Amino acid sequence: MNSNFLKKQMKKLSPTRRREVENKAAQIVLCNRLHRLREMLGVTQVQLARKMGVKQPMISQIESGEDMMVSTLINYVKGLGCGISIKIMTNKKCKIIDEKTGKIILTQNLNGYNYVTV
């Protein structure tokens, strides 16, 4: 499908509906990447389920986007023996301070957005 066509269709949507579509697309991409990562690491759904302490259908649900809680994502990634870094982006300038250390948390500016690693 032509990307210009998709851009035109997206512009026709209300801002709320556009956000919903963008969020769903991001979720599909994430789930696809998780599935591909698991396969590249040579881990089956059954093996991952055992490491996470869940049943295999739960892994299938995660990879299909049915359960996308951050805690589930973290457990999935840890079950693969990997780590996770979450970046939050904002178009506003902000100073985020770690409550425990009082230090400014790492931020990056890319494409006009400030990324905060948590």
C-alpha cells in the first residue's frame, strides 16, 4: 500500500481516532518484534512460558497484542534473558529529577522530541 495514500487517509481521521490507529499500529509492530526476537533467540513459546511461570497460550496472547501491560512486557523480555529500556518522548522541555539521588535523569533530543530513559 502506498504510504502517501495512508498519510492522506490518516489526515481524514479525527485526532482521537488518529491516535487510536497510531497506538494500535505501534502495538502490532512491537508484538511482531517480540515474536521475531524470541524466534531469533531459539526460544519456543513453551520454553518462555515456563521461564515466566505462565502457560503457553499466555505467550501467544502477548505476541498477538492481547496483553500489553508494561509488567507483562518486562517479564516477557526477562524470560528471554534480555533487558529492557523504556523511553518516553515529549515535545516539551522538562527537567526530570531522580527522587532518590536528586540527579537529572538522562534525556536526549532527537527530531524535536525529548526522550527520557526510565
